[in-house]
Amino acid sequence: MGAGLAGVTTAWYLAKEGHEVVVIDREREVAAVASYSTTGIVAASRAYPWAGGELGRAMRQAALRFDPELWLWGMQHVFLRTGRSYRRLLDAKVRLVRYSQPLLHELAAAIGFPLTRGVLYLYRDGHSLDEASARAGEMRDHGFTVEQLDRAQLSQREPSIDVARLAGALYAPGDEAGDAARFCRELAARARTLGVGFSLQNEILSIEPADGRVRQVVTHRGPIQGDAFVCALGVMDRKLREQLGTQVPVYPVTGYSATLPIVHPERAPRHAGIDESRSVAFAPMGDKLRVTGGAEFAGYATDWHPADVAPLYDTMKQLFPGAVDYTRAEVRACQRPMTPETTPRFGTGRYQNLWFNIGLGHMGFTLAAGAAHITAALVCGRNPAIDLEGLRIRRH
Ligand SMILES: Cc1cc2nc3c(=O)[nH]c(=O)nc-3n(C[C@H](O)[C@H](O)[C@H](O)COP(=O)(O)OP(=O)(O)OC[C@H]3O[C@@H](n4cnc5c(N)ncnc54)[C@H](O)[C@@H]3O)c2cc1C
């Protein structure tokens, strides 16, 4: 269930194990929702739980709205990111990133998908840069390479960038970037050759259990039966979520994504990066530039206003003046499927044959291959080759 990064990668691994697989999604195309809008950064060296900062600000703003679901999510989030919980989450996330990245390389190689290496994390003042570099020590301890660049070194690494407003950057040579929607669609096309079926434009309306198992899912086009079901629905409708037989604490964290035609390639970035002082991410994708930003608790709405993308454009105009055409932007509001811990959840809840691969949050491209590999192992009755401490769905 779900034809985003989580669903398609899981279908691939299951088909490789010899299973007959059908992927159901209400959209017309594969990777049409969150997995379409992503910046596509494989931010392995940034496997921190997403805590405080932008998310904290967004939560304080949204707390005034009457939304019990968000309040519950928020309380769990605040509680879980303190002290020992933070260390546990960091450990789980690093473990998952370490597991996932080599698997992503294997998948990319299998379908001939290009990933570009090296990601820049930009800072506008020296204090934030030093702080971030010190914090990156945690990641260096885990074996990730994170280099600190001053302005001159940054200009050398990324000649098109205007460094006037920047203090410097962190550079992670092992982090990568790629067009995640293209990856997902090319993997889906290859999965079709393994026999995977895609039932698109087909909304899942309900699930029907019997004797502790899911018997069938009911869709717009009628019931679909199966021996095993995988829930990879990203942000789900409340009504459907309530039928899944376990607590699914995924809440949408809305971001904005603009895809802009590059008009002066010599002024456009060669690397993907994040302006950390403004929380704006960018990545070149062929003759286009993807720029994303924003973290809001806007509920389930997916509309957007020019003011939502103005900070994104402003940042790009400062860093890469004249590179892209803003009048021909393709803009979307999109929702990160986020658990309070900001880590995904796997395993089964009440129903023995309903597995979850949910909550990929802000790192779905980074984690998809590992998340799917884990899920396929569980469906096949094996223990995955990674400790799932802190990553399991609650049983009830
Ligand atoms: C602005 C932004 C930038 C991002 N940048 C990055 C990045 O740089 N790096 C990174 O690693 N991650 C990034 N992410 C996160 C990443 O995009 C997500 O984690 C990932 O796409 C989630 O994949 P998914 O398959 O779980 O969800 P989705 O892609 O949303 O897929 C879920 C699918 O389920 C379907 N569905 C839901 N309900 C039903 C139903 N009732 N019936 C039928 N179908 C249904 C939907 O149509 C959808 O296709 C970013 C996210 C955003 C929003």
C-alpha cells in the first residue's frame, strides 16, 4: 500500500525474493506525493533526530490551534527528544543510515541511477558554523567525514556560489544527492519487469480484518486480497489510520518545494546543499534546480501561497544570482510523514500479516533502501540484519 519511496523499494525487495506483488496507490503516477517533492539529499552525516530549531518554532505556533492529534504528537515529540531519549534516537538513526546507504548504492547501480557525491551545509555566521562543526564531532565519531570550509575553500569547492553573506560551510564528501522521484519511477519500471503490478488511481478505502489477520483491502475498484500487506502510505487519512490496529503516530510536517529551470548553468550550483541559517535546501537536477524549505504543522491541507516560497527564492537569489527562471517555477506544498521521534517504524501491530514501513519523515530518500530491506526481511519471516531497537511499531 503506497507507491512512494517506501512502497516501491519494498515491492522491489519482495519481488526479488520471488513474491507476487501488487502496489496500490491513489495517484496517477508513482512517487507523486512526498517522494516527488524531495530535495533528494542523502544526508547520511546528518542523522540527528530532528529536534528543536525550526520544528520547535513551528510547534509553538501550531499549539494554539485546536488539534488534539497534533497536541498528542507534540507532547511525545518534546518528551522523546530530551536527554537519554535523544541519545537512543541518535543511535537508532545512525544505525539505520549506516544500514541504508550501501543498499541505496546497490539499488542505484542495479538500475544505472546517478548519485552525485558531496553535500554542502552553509552557515551565515561564524558562531553557527563553529557550533555545527563541533556538533558534527558526534558524526565523525561514528565514522562520517565532515570537513569545515572557510569562504575561500567554499568558493573553490562551489565556484558559482556568492559567498558574500556566508561565513563558511561544512562539507560532507560521503553525503549524496539525486532525483528521488526519478529513482523511484525507474525502480518501479524495473520492478514491473520482475512482475510487480501497479494498481494506480486506486484509493484504499478500508481494510478488512478477520481472526487477527488482514483479509483484504477495499479500494475504489473493489477488494484486493493478499497473504501479506505492507502499509507504506506516508501521510494517511485519519479514518484509514484508525483501522490499522495499532497506533500510527504519523503527523504531516509541511514543506514547500519549487522546481526551477536553470537558465545560466555557469551560475547554478554543482553540489546539493542546505543553507542551514535559513533551512533552505537545494539540488541541481539536470537542467532544473530543486529548492525546498519550510517546516509547518499545517494539518492535512496541501495548498500554498507565494509567501511560502518567497524565502526559498530569496535565498537562491542571494546564493546563485541569475541562475534560474523564477517565472516558470513548479511549486508544491508537500508533507513529510513524521513520527514524534522523527525515526521510522517497522514491524507488525495487532494484525499478524500487516507490516508497517512508515514515518520516513525528513529523510525518506536517505533511509528508503534500508527501510524496505528491513520490511522485506520481516515479511519473509527473517530477522533483519540490523538491530530494530527504537524502530519498532507499537503492538497496540
Ligand atoms: C520539502 C521536502 C524536502 C525533502 N527533502 C528530502 C531530502 O533531501 N532527503 C531525504 O532523504 N528526504 C527528504 N524528504 C523526505 C522524503 O521526501 C519523504 O520521507 C519520503 O518521500 C516519504 O516517502 P513515503 O513513501 O513514506 O511517502 P509518500 O511518497 O508520500 O508515499 C505514500 C503514498 O501513499 C499513497 N496513499 C496514501 N493514502 C492512500 C490511500 N488511502 N489510498 C491509496 N494510496 C494512498 C500516496 O498517494 C503516496 O503516493 C523531503 C520531504 C519534503 C516534504
